[in-house]
Amino acid sequence: MSRTRTAPQRALRVATYNILLGGERRREIVSGVLRRIDADVIALQEVRELDPIHELAEDLGMNALIGEPSDPDSVMHTAILTRMKVRTWRNRPHHGRMLRSHLHCEIETGGRRVPVLGIHCVHLAARFGERNKGEARRIREIGAVLTDIEHEPPLPHVLIGDFNALSPGDAILATAFFRRMNELRRAGLLVSGANGTLIPLVTAGDGDPREIEDRWRRAGVDPRLLGGIPVLPRVVSPLTAGVPVSRAMDRFLGRLIERWTVERLLSEGYVDCYRRVHPRARGLTCATWQLAARVDYVFATPDVASGVVTADVVGSRTWPDPDAAAASDHFPVVADFSV
């Protein structure tokens, strides 16, 4: 199922992948997805236990660079896996400003057009319940990353990862997502949690957890992905119960979402590589059990983006993969560059 490389010149393949809570219970299928992608550089988010990541890198014939989180209470790391020669690398924590960190390396591509390439891996905060649905926090985080880059010697680079942010002009399939959440609530799979929230049903008293998992499967959700189901206020259900699945309503709701983070990157001259290749495709990456938004990106400086050959979402119709929907709640994003 891996995509054949057809670029006539030296090509470099980069990928970004949020593996959801370290890929727990899904490590073999995550590994299979990445093996079929066959990337030269992989940016990973939601890395937890480090030994499995080093084992994954060894299995793929790659080196692993680990980014410790900025938040001392967090266990969520980032990682860059690469088979290319690494000139230098550094993890930049921003305590009090970022939850994760800014992981950066410089690699030798083996090409003549872009012989050395910078790789910047980020995972911006979700925090959709905060002010401006978390966008105020994310704009501070990306500002810290851009300041780091500004203080480095100029170098062609890519900025990749899970940005948890919408791009200007991108649609969000909010009404289908709300309908799906209400279906899960009516099936008894979303239950009342603390502080007026709805949370996924994991256990039911002394009931058999396998029976709960079977119920999730019958509802079309792999139980290994429950950690990716958002915790919503209970009030959301009655407010959205009668909302029809409608493009017009999606457009209305989409206008209520701030898009400062991606707007900032575009204003700085970064190129959204997926959008460069697919001007009108949705390219939805999350959630795999009910696609609603494109939040995973490969951005590149113009000198790198001018050589983009292809960009795609693994698990989509244009790049199918048998395991991508069960491997994580995010689909990987891949881009090939002529270097």
C-alpha cells in the first residue's frame, strides 16, 4: 500500500503523525502504517513511553530524537525519526508558554537544491474549552516557535505537526460530528462525568470490560481510540440534538472559530503544502472515527515548497491504508519534496 516515489530528482519524504497516547495497544499497527509510508523523516506527537519509540525507530532503520515537554506535569513528548544524517538537534522547552516543546533538527538531504533542511516538530495545545477555543493559547505557542526560528541562522525548513488549528477557508464538519456524539450518548456510550461533562464509557460497575468494548465496536468506534474522544460539556448535547447535518450550518459554525495560528504562519510566508497540491480538497485528518477537521500540517518555507511533488493524507481516498483508521484518532500527513 506504500506510495511509489516518482520524482525525477532526489526526493525527500516527510510525514507527521499524532499517534494518540503513545500508540498504547496499537503499536504494531502504528508501526505498519509508518512502514508503508516509508518516509525519510517522521514527526511524532503524543509520544509517551520512550523505549517503544526507540524500538520503533530501530525497526524502521531510523534514529530517534526526543522532545521533552515544557509542562513538568505532562507525559506527552514529541519525537523526530529520521534515516538521514543529523547535523544538529535541539529540544526547546518554553516553560509557562508551551505545554509541549519545540523539537528541531537539521538533516543532510543528499540533494543539491536543498542540501541541508531544518525540521521543526510541534504539537500545539488543544484546550478547546479555553478562551477563543484555545486559539489564544496556540497563538502564544506558535509565537515562541517562530521566535526560536528567527534566532537561528536562516535555513530552508519545514514546520510540521499537530497544530490543533483550522486554516482560513477550511471547512469543519461540525454538524456531522455533533450528530455522531449524540448517537454515542443515546447508545449509553457517553456518560456523565465530573463538572458537568460527558465522558466515554470505559467500565460499568463490575461488568465485563470486554462487553463495553464490544458495544463501542458495534457503534463503529475502535475501543483503543477512546482516549481521543473529546470530553464535552453536557449542555452541548441538548443544544446540538436537533441541528441538521448541513453545509450551511457548518459554514456558520466555522465562522465562529478563530484561525489566528495558521493565519500567522501564512503571513510569515510559510506554505501549506497540502493546500498547495490540493487547492480545494478537504484533507480532513481528525478524528478518524468521525472526520471533522484538518489540524495536521506540513508547512514549508517558499524555497522548500517550490519543490513539493506531492502531499496527501494517509487513510484518505487518495492514499488508502487498511489500518490508518484504527491506528490513531489522527491520519498521518505526508509530503514529498524535490531536494
